[in-house]
Amino acid sequence: MWFQQEIHLPEMGRGFHLITDDVARALPCLNDVHIGMLHLQLMHTSALVNAQ
């Protein structure tokens, strides 16, 4: 199953920010997924994601 959706997160200042809760709120369908991969594409050139 493939699923694609564009989401928008609120602007945040410089520094490190945890976005897990923001992504989970924007994608409630993730509650039904038990195994999978989430790919995030950042549209801002100075943004970086560090996932663990």
C-alpha cells in the first residue's frame, strides 16, 4: 500500500525541533500502520531532518 500526502508544519525558529507529534497529528492514518517507512521531503533549502 502506498500513501502520499502533503502536510504543512508551523514555522519554527532556528535550532532543533521535535516534529513527531506534528506529523502524527497531520497524518492520523498512521495509527493503522504497524510496519512501514515514512519519507519526508523538505521544501526549504536550509531545513534538515535527523530521524532515529
